Amino acid sequence: GDSVTQMEGPVTLSEEAFLTINCTYTATGYPSLFWYVQYPGEGLQLLLKATKADDKGSNKGFEATYRKETTSFHLEKGSVQVSDSAVYFCALSDRPFSGGYNKLIFGAGTRLAVHP
Amino acid sequence: KAGVTQTPRYLIKTRGQQVTLSCSPISGHRSVSWYQQTPGQGLQFLFEYFSETQRNKGNFPGRFSGRQFSNSRSEMNVSTLELGDSALYLCASSLGESGEKLFFGSGTQLSVL
């Protein structure tokens, strides 16, 4: 079945450091790919998405490119801030003909801690 | 625009009891889906409702059920609670198209003693 694998955390960085969180996926169809973020005590918020190969999603300085050839969707940010400390989830949603609708399959999550 | 509202925020039950959780979606959203979040299993899809019909279901036992009302509000029910049902239950709403953005509530933290 479809699955998402992301790098284990925690990831600890100093403010203004470069961030990469790796994410790879396995899917039989043509999935949409997402990064969601969860701040302490809150639900998930969509950070960015990409719906087809070579699409780049971006938001708040974060970027990720849908790479079909490597089945990857790595999250990057050039300069992290303390306020970016959260848990980041990579996810996929399969296409309608595969019956996916809004069923998201999540990775295990990567906790990011940014220190001043 | 009000966000997704889940009630109650916290719940404590004992083994064998049943529980009902509620979710009010964003106005105009017709799809409501439910997820279970635990430290061991992560985020797992329970089911999705669209216009009062269950459209998709995850791999959970029949003790987990749900429904959606005509105003799109949804409830999920867990019967015969087990210790392993302790989790954060998240509800998400959307317009209902595949691959679109989901809006999540803050969740209901269920503890089974």
C-alpha cells in the first residue's frame, strides 16, 4: 500500500541555520504531496503542497519540490527561526480514481527544535 | 470565518465505556474526516464523510464508527473502550475535492484508564 517515510527527529538547529527534512513516498497512483506542521497543543496546519511532478510548493520561506524520479518531497528552509520549532509531517493523498479522496497518509513526523 | 471546532477538548474514560466526540466543520465544507494520533502509530486515517455518506474508511475495528448530519457536523463513536484507544483524535474539514487542503481542529485528547 501507499506509504510515506520521513527522517527521524529530533532535528536541533541554531537560529538562521539551513533546514532539510527528507521525505520519500511509495504510491501506486498519482498522489498529491503535502507538508503539514503541528505546533504544541494544536491541530495540523497545511504548510505547502504540490499536485504533480516537478511542482514546487512554497510558503513562509519553506519549499519542497515533487520529484517523481526519486519519489521524494524534501522540505527546505534557508534560515530557520525559533518560531519554526514544531513537528513537521509529510503526507500524500491519492487520486480520485484510486478512491483516495481526502484520505491522507502521513509520515511519522519530524520534531524540529530551533535554539537562539 | 470560524475554524474547525472539536468538543470536548479533553476526555477521561474507563475501559469498557463508550465515548462520542463531536466536530463542527468550517461553514460550507461538506467533507469531514477523522484521524487518530498516537506516539506509537502516528497519524492514522479513521474515516471520511461527505454529504452524510461515509466515503472512505481506514483499517480500524468496528468499535470505531461515525456519522455526519445534514449540517455537515460529524460525530465519531468508540464503543467498548480499550487502553490502546487513548489518543488525540483530530477532525479535518474541506470542500470535498481530492487532494485539496484539509483544515484541522485542535483535537480531542482521550485518555482511557
